[in-house]
Amino acid sequence: MTGIDTEVQARSIDAGAPARAEQMWNQANWQRIETDVRRLQVRIAKATREGRWGKVKALQHLLTRSHSGKMLAVKRVTENRGKRTSGVDGKIWTSPAARWKGMLSLRHRGYRAMPLRRVYIPKSNGKKRPLGIPCMRCRAMQALWKLALEPVAETLADPNSYGFRLERSTADAIEQCFIVLAKSVSPEWVLEGDIRGCFDNFSHAWILEHIPMDKAILRRWLQAGYIDEGTLFESRAGTPQGGIISPVIANMALDGLEAAVYASVGMTKHARTKTQLNVVRYADDFVVTGISKEVLESKVLPAVRQFMAARGLELSEEKTRITNIAEGFDFLGQNLRKYAGKLLVKPATKSVRSLLAKVREIIKGNASVTQEALIQKLNPVIRGWAMYHRHVVAKASFSLIDSHIWHLLWKWARRRHPNKGARWVRRRYFQADGHRSWDFATKGSADSGTSGFRLFRAMTIPITRHVKSRGLATPFDPAWASYFSRRQTAKRSVKLFGATPWC
């Protein structure tokens, strides 16, 4: 059965027949659906590389109207973290029948975007970050267009852009920083860039002019407005954080920063090499290296400000600074600094303090729970932090964290039994593990065959050097298929290592 035949059959189903709708969703051939979408995405990427924008538009139209594209878009928005978070209409698509009917509702003709539901999440500095939550239909429509826009974004992206991109991560950005700063002849000055309210201030006019997708649909998303405490507000600028397609649009808006930086000292390769300019960007966080403070201050910084101004953005004067590598700087939770000419990348002090504060909060808020429950709450937090920092010089930080957490847990255990001695508390809450006799763990049960629960220690994570993704590699180019296949195999082995049986 062709995609067109499936679409005709889908539209012929009575909306009042949930059993039939559930059956249609459950019988979907997901392997074929993903293959159909992938084939169109590869064709879009190829047309983009060739500069055939009419072809790109035609293929995007084909993908966003296809049955496979709609099915995959609904699948992604109903299986991600926000699947149970509703928009202003209070609806979520939890059942197979609801997902099928949601897929049928993804029609472009007559589509109107609903206002976003405004929520606030805490930031590390104590302030709150506003998020805009679209309704399920708008979310699925954005996921559908993300499928069509992502091949264009990946093909045109800056080589050293790593945020919100397929097959790239913060570890790639940190490794690129190490590559350009570690040598004895590497640049010694770093411009730390911080964009003030990046997502909230993008110029709608710039986005509508430069983002290659259906302008009518894009305009409806940008101008949908948001509802905060029952009041409707209009949105005059920005791409709402919380929208599925917002990171792709933001990345496309910031792509070209590398070219702007290099153009500030001349377009020739000799000029770039002489001034030792390098750009590393992760979403809206970026650093620029240079041979001297004067080059960064007099040439690069004005060029970056001009680049941002064209997009309705501006740099934060308080957080944008030029630093010598001997003093060090923080980037993506890591601290990069040269000690006597040797570059060391360590977990940032702010990141360590943030983890310990979170651990203290968990322990303090669970004073009366069982030891097993407390371990289950702590292990994902400790393991996640340690796995994030496992590629840098982190053993000393891991040891410090394990020691600090042990003291917190010892106080937690003593406080629960004020009338018991230290030896009794030790036998009750701490078990032997090889040469270690003070592991915070529960005893196993021979009857049930369980081995008990043991607190995860950051020191058990080995330090391994991260292999950076190649700058020009894109997952939508068949020439790189074997390369990404090898990287995926390596990632799977790391995930298996991270899942310990006693967590």
C-alpha cells in the first residue's frame, strides 16, 4: 500500500470509532515510516548542498504532507519527556486512538496556532527562565516541520557549532576548545560571549526572511502569543523556549558567526592563521580565541556585535569578557586553564557546588525514607554528573564529591538513630565491598535473590578521552553513513557501562 493510499484510508475512518483508530496506530510499520522520512531528508540535504532551493521547497512540501512524516512527528511528541505536559487546551495524546486522530489533524489548510502556555523553571543563578508550552497539535506540527528543516540546518551549519545538533554534544565543544588551546603555540586570549535573552529577542523579520520553510506557518508560530496567569500577551520577538522547532531556528539564526569573526580580520587563510582566530559555539554560548586582547577587543568584538544586532540580539556587557588562558574560564560546566603552560580541563567549581547542593537538598528532604529509597534518588544524580565530566581531568573532583556525600550520609544515618552508637549505625547502613568497608548500601536477601542497593560512587567512572565529531560531518549525507555508524556503536557500549545492576 502506497503512502497516498494509506492517507486516503486514514481520512476515511470515522472519528467516532476509537477501536479502529487504535488499530490503525498499532499496526503502523515504523521501520518503513522512518525509512521514507529519512529518504526525503537525504534528498533535501542534497538539494541544499547543490543550492537548488526550488527543489528544497518542493521536497519539504512533500515531506510535511506525507503520511510517514505526520506519523513520525506524532510519535516523537508523544514519546519524549514532555509527552504528559499539556498546552493551553489541556489535552495530551496518551492513547493510540488519540495519537492517530492527532495525526489526522495535521493539515496545513486552515491551520491556526494556539497561544503558548507560559511556565517558569528555575535557573542556576536563582532567577526563573520562561518557557512556552505549545498545545499538542502545534507541537506535532512543529515536529513535522523540524523533520523538513533539520536537513537544511545541518547542511548549512557552522563546522564548530555543537548545540542542539544531531550526533553532537557538549563533549565535542569542550574537546574542540582543548584542540585549539592545548598547544604551546596556541592562542592565549579568549573572548567569552554571552547573548542577553537570546531566545526571547530574535527578530521576527529576520527569521521570516532567512529561514527556508513555509512562511505562513512560521509566522503563525512566531505571532501566536502566550497566556500567563490567564492573560493573553502578544509575542513581538523571539522564538519561544519550549517549542520543538525553536532550537533549530535559533541555530540557523546564529550560523554564520564563524564567517563573521574570520571576516573581521580578513577573509584570507593567512590572516586567520596569523591572528589565531577560532570559534566554538554551543547553542547561544560561544568562545572566540585570538592571538592578543587587542585583536579580540578592537576587531572581533565589534564584528560579533554587528552580527548579533542584525538578528535583534545584543551581548551582555556584564558576562561578555576577554580572558587570558592562564586565568582560565568556564564553558559548559568545565573550567579550562593553563597551569605552567599545560592546559587542564576540570569540572567547574560552580558545577561541583551545584551538584553538592542538589545532593544535600535530596538528603535533607528525605530524612525519613528508607535507605533503599534514598539510594534510588541519589544514584541517577551522581551518575549523570560523573558521566558528563568523565572526559576531563575529574578524578580529584570525583574523590571530593564522594567524600562530601559520604559525610552527608553519615550525618543522615546518625540523626535517624540518636540513641545508637556509631558501630551500630555503621553495621546498619554501611557494607563492605572488597577493600572498602564503608559503602553506603543495603544488605541483599538470599530468599528473594536480590543483591541489595549500593550508592553509586563517582570514582568508579573511568576517565576516557572523548573523540570529537568531525566538523564537516552531517548525518544527512550518505558519504558519512559509515562514520556515524561507528560512533553510534561506541556510544551504545558506553551506555551499557553506565547501567549498573545495583542502581
